[in-house]
Amino acid sequence: MRDLIINLIREKKFTLVRDEIVKMKSVDIAELLSEIDDSDSLIVFRLLPKDLAVEVFSYLHNEKQKAIINLITDKEIQHIMDELYFDDMIDFLEEMPASIVKKILKNAKEDERALINQFLNYPENSAGSLMTIEYLSLKKEMTLKQALEHIKRTGFDKETIYTCYVIDANRKLQGTISLRKLVTGEEDKTIEEVMNTDIIYVTTHDDQEKVAHLFKKYDLIAIPVVDKEHRLIGIITIDDIMDVIDKENTEDFQKMAAMEPSEEAYLETNTFTLAKHRTTWLLVLMISATFTGRIIRSFEDVLESVVVLAAFIPMLMDTAGNAGSQSSTLIIRGLALEQIKIKDFTKVIWKELKIGSLVGIALSVVNLVRIYYFEKMDMKIGIVVASTLYFTVVLAKLLGGLLPIAARKLKLDPALMAGPLITTIVDALALIVYFSMARLLLGI
Amino acid sequence: MRDLIINLIREKKFTLVRDEIVKMKSVDIAELLSEIDDSDSLIVFRLLPKDLAVEVFSYLHNEKQKAIINLITDKEIQHIMDELYFDDMIDFLEEMPASIVKKILKNAKEDERALINQFLNYPENSAGSLMTIEYLSLKKEMTLKQALEHIKRTGFDKETIYTCYVIDANRKLQGTISLRKLVTGEEDKTIEEVMNTDIIYVTTHDDQEKVAHLFKKYDLIAIPVVDKEHRLIGIITIDDIMDVIDKENTEDFQKMAAMEPSEEAYLETNTFTLAKHRTTWLLVLMISATFTGRIIRSFEDVLESVVVLAAFIPMLMDTAGNAGSQSSTLIIRGLALEQIKIKDFTKVIWKELKIGSLVGIALSVVNLVRIYYFEKMDMKIGIVVASTLYFTVVLAKLLGGLLPIAARKLKLDPALMAGPLITTIVDALALIVYFSMARLLLGI
């Protein structure tokens, strides 16, 4: 497709380009634009019917949006701004340089400008920053029939009309009613009689993770957002929440692999930023690992008398790290999905203790057999390695269970207590156990 | 809440229990039941109004569902089965032991039994296993007005009526129409004139990950499922897809921490299963790590002449592992979200090479300064460690970028190429580089 379009552009067959493009869905057009260069993008973009162009624009990456905005006329910009859904416009403005935002605000009407400024000021990752103002509000005195007629007149522009919001004269939220109920209910009843007053809502400053959790728990497709006075300010729709869930998960993956999270996709983030995000934690962990080195140096006498002990260090360290990561990953994930809570602390510790023992025994036995029968080494060395393995695995599992919950309790992000940090800690513990065992059993 | 309810049960104040409970949302009641024992659960469950009881039942964990089914009468079971949404019933039956399934099937009507058997046979994680049969179908000859009246008569029971499906006499899917269009469109037009014929659909055997991807890409709230003959079989709604996304992410987290994935939540999985899921990979990685041990043994002469070299092994291994995990995590995540594709291979490798160099230089310089100025060691040792660090980080980043994409290319799960496996590989490489450098620069 991409090549076809580029060829058609080269041959200046613009009507054919247009014919090909309008057959596609807006998301797919946006994807295509992201794969061709900016000047070709502009040609395709200008060939689109106006409404489709706005839709495609809302799906473009920030970089491509910026490129197009810089190339089109003020009038074209104005049209896009007028037609974009309010939340898409805010998302776009948040990523644009101040010069572009200024230019757009200058062209906006007085009241719209005030609203844009208000929305741009909600903290990042808050409910306020996710919401849109395209929703449908009704009055409780209306009958269902009147409400439906009202929707027929005004509903076209609203991003979601499947849930309508009932507000009073002060815009305070009084209830919700689904389009399903409006359509299937008796048409003479008033909204007050059938509306749902037990509303699930969030406030503008609630965190997006909380919002996502409510969507999942109560199977919502939209949620109202109110201010401190319980006035309805906007709604958040499920498509935006799907993006939040992906972003939050990506963030957890990144933190758990010892990186500062990036907002943008990998291929869209520049090399220097990616390198910076990785270096901080690597440095911290590297410095911490030098303490593990100190442990080895303090046991240098043990190592000098039985050099073969060094050969087991990688295996012991890797296994300890892996065992700890397994536990911490499960607990971090459980906490994120709210399947594990702080009060489950003792349950988790007890469970990890049992799992650690089972896994530890299995690994120790395999190692003992391997060292004694296959490697034909001294049985004593086998026992040192096997018992170190057992204690290390149990310790790793305990720490992997304990640290993420402790982090949550201390209001830190549990995702920080993942593999890399746990590995650094249990590596040190593993070596201490190892050399102490060696001293004890080999009589060094 | 939990304690209040338990106390009220102990004091046999059942009307008060009922009054407290019916004020709650069904999900919250289900959560409460999961926190009290089975006999108390049964009491609360039986106090619920019938419809609410069914709703609560659909939100319960499998274990609790099983417990309640074992305690209630056949007639009560029958009522629950009749009232459950079809997909919830299938989900439930899939987890029940054969004896219970048999009993339920025996009580079902002939045609329902056939349908249940058909649904139970769809492969796990397929679109077929996720879908429900509660959808609304319309004929294209209807006017919008007729359609709305039809929905009014029949729509109550359908799980989602926000998208209606237009089918012909052979049940073949011809188009879709949103309730929004039905309500806001001109009522004399026929459905054929306004329906959308460019339908996004899946087939019964499509994988759930593909389904989830379509929901996200096209901002859907439901998707039709057709068979090979393009006949409409069912629909999948977004609430089930949210669960799929959580599950797929959890699975990736588990695989990336070297575990076989568990279906159930951590606290609901028994110790033995958890231990088993963790042991396999730990054993594989442990055995692999012994090769790293062999590398150390083959360089025993180097280690014997400069024992202090052993002190840097933990730091080098940990840093190499962390650097590799960072890259592989980002690439695995990018592949999962389809932000990175196989064709981006060279872009990724080139990017990781640049990042690896930047990060490698930063870490090496810090180490050189530390070893020479703070630890007051021989400059030569500093150079050995720093240059090993540089080469190892670059190698780790390259492998972290390369292996997940290679896995995808080979139709393996990229998530397997995560931290633990990469760590094992780069640890071995790190040690080879380390001792070779030492031989070269220290002249051993």
C-alpha cells in the first residue's frame, strides 16, 4: 500500500491517490502517513475530505502532527481545531511547542480559550487530563420521549451518548441514564423516575490508575468527572482508558527492568533520551554491586585455598537473582491489579516460604547429584553449593515477596522492587551464605 | 463491612444483613463473599434477591462458584444457569469439574445443550471462547423506526445493544448499525441505507490477542464473531477484552521473569502449582549458568595469579544482565503493542548499538575513576574492568535488541527472550571478555 501510494504521488496521479485512500479506515491512513515522509504526508493529508482529515489527524503521532501543523495554513489549522474532539485537541496541544499553542489560542474564541487553559492545567496522568467535554446532559424533569428528541437534535457531535448525565441548574451531577434505558423504557416516564442515582464518578485530580481500575471493576464504558463542588466537568471514555492501561503496563515493564519510563514509543524516542533513561539505574545498581565485590574480597582467603569455589559463583548468583525476580514480579503484578493488598502480607510471606523450600530442595538435589556424580568433585563441595542454593532460594523468595509490599506500604512504587534491585541484594546475601558455608564445612 | 456482616450472621440478624447487602454493587458483594467462609457466603448468597444473586455469581472466583454450586439445590442452580449471560455461563462451565457440567447439561433444553457443547469446544484463548450470544440482530429491510420498536420489544436481555448486527436469512453478516445512528437518524430510512458495511469482525478461531488488538486500534466496544461461512455466531464485548488485556500482560510479566504462566490470581493458586511453574525455568537457567562456571574454571590460572579479579565478577555480571534486560524488555513490549515490527530489525540494532556505546562509556568512566582514585588499585586493572564493561554493555544491548525480534521471526514468543535468559547468555560473554582482557593487558 505504502509503495503504491508513493508511486502514485511521484507520478502526480493525485485523484488515484485520493480514490485509494478514502477506501481506508482513518486509523490505517494515519499509520500509512507515519510511514511516508512529511512532504508526501502533506500531499495525502490535503487530498482527504475535510472531516476525514480531522479524524486522521487525531490518530497521528505527535511528531507527524507537529510536521503537518508547521506546513499547513492558519485557516487549515483553525478547521482542524474546530472539529477535533476536545480531549484529542488537549492531547495534541499538550505535546506542541509553546509557539504553536500560542498561535492556536490566539485564534480561539474567548470562552474556548479559557476552557483550553483550564484543561491544559490539569496535572499529567490525572482524570482531568483525560476527559472530554463532549457528553450529553439531560434534566431530570424531561420524559424519556423528550430526552430522546433532545438527543436526536443535539446528539450528533457527542463522543459518547450511550450514557447520558442528569444535572441540575448548577451543573451538579444528579444521576446517569443509559441510552439503552431511554430507548427501551416507557416513554412517558420522567428521567427522575428511571435514572440511576448510585453513580460511580471521579474527580478531576484523581489519578488515571484509579480511573482505569474503576472501569475494569464495574465494566464501564464512560465515567463522569466532577469538581470539588460535585459539578459535572467532563467524561472519560473507555478508548482513552485502554490507552492508559497500555501506558501504565509499559511503565511497569520499564521500571521493573530498571529504566526510567519513556512516554513515547521506542522507535519514536531518540537515542540520547533512551541512553539517559537507562544509565541512572545501571549506575546505581553497578555501585551497589561493588559491595558484593567487597564481600568476595573479604573472603579472599577462602577463595585462595579452594579456587574451584569461584566456578560456582555465576550459577549461584544467577539462580538467586532469578528466584527473587520470579516472586517479586508476581507480587508487583498482583498489587497493580489489586489482587494482592497490604493486609495479605503474612499470607504472601508464608506462601513464599513454602514455595521457596520446595523450589530450593529441587534445585539443591539436582546440583548435588551433578557435582558429585557428573563433575566427580568432593562431596563436601557439593554440600556447600547445594545448601547455599537452598538457603539463597528461600531468602530470595522471601525478599521478593516482602519488598514490593513494603514499598506499597511506604507509598513507594512496588515496581521499583523488581528483578534488578532484588538481584543485587540477594547476590550479596548468596555470597555471604556461600563463603560462610565453605568456611564451616570445608574447615578453612 | 466484612466484620459487620459476619457479626450480623453470628447474631442471626438476617434481615439486617440483607438490608446492608442490597445497598452494595454486585461486584462489591462478590468481593465480600470471597473474604468470608463458604457457609457464611451461602447464607448471604441466599439472602440476595434472585436477579442480584445471578449477577453476583457471575463476578465470583471459580473456587467460590464451585463451593456455592455444591451447596445449593438443583432448582437454584437451574435458575442461575437460565439467567446468566451466555458467555459468563460458558466461562463458569469451563472451570467446573466434569460432574457438575454433566449435571447442568442434563437439566438444559435440547437446543441449549447443543449450543453449550459447541461453545465449550472452542479452543482456549480463541475468539469463540470469549463470545456471547446475547446480541441484537436486525434485517436490512426494516426502517429505523421499526428497528427501534423491535429493540424496545426484545432488547432488554441483550448484553450490548449499542451496536446492532444486520443479517440475512442465512444469518450471514451484512452490516452493523450503532444505536446512536438508529436514534439520531431519520426514522423513515431503511437500515440498508444507513448501515455500515465495512465491518471489522473476527472468526471463531482467531486468537484473543488479535481480537484485543482490533479493539484498541479501532476503538471498538463490541466486535462480531463469524464462522467460516461468514455467518454471525456471537459478539465479544469490551469488558471481556479488558480482562484479556490484563491476562495477556500478566502472562508476559510471568514469562519475562522465567515462569510458566498461571491462569489464576496469585493468592488463589496453590503453593505446589506455583512452585512447579517456577522450577522448570530455574533448572534450565541453572544448568546453563554452569557453563559460565566452566568458563571461570578454564581461566583458573588467571584468577589464581590475580585473585582480586574475582571481586569484580558480581558487578560485571549484574551490570551485563541489567543492560541486556533493559533492551529486551523495551523490544518485547514494543513487539507486543505492535509498535515494533520484524521489518524494523536493522533500525533497532543500529539504535541499540548507539545506546550501548553511550551507556557503556558512561559506566566505564565511572568505574575507572572509582578503581584508580578511590580503591587505589593498579591502573591496569581499572582498564581491564572498564573496557570489559564497555564491550559487555554493547554486546548485552545488541543481544537484547536482537533476540526478541529473532524469536518473533521464528514464531516463538518474544517474551521468552527476556532478562533471565539474556542474563545467562551475557554473563558468559562478560566473563570471556573479562579474562581475555586480563590475559592481554596484565600479561598473564
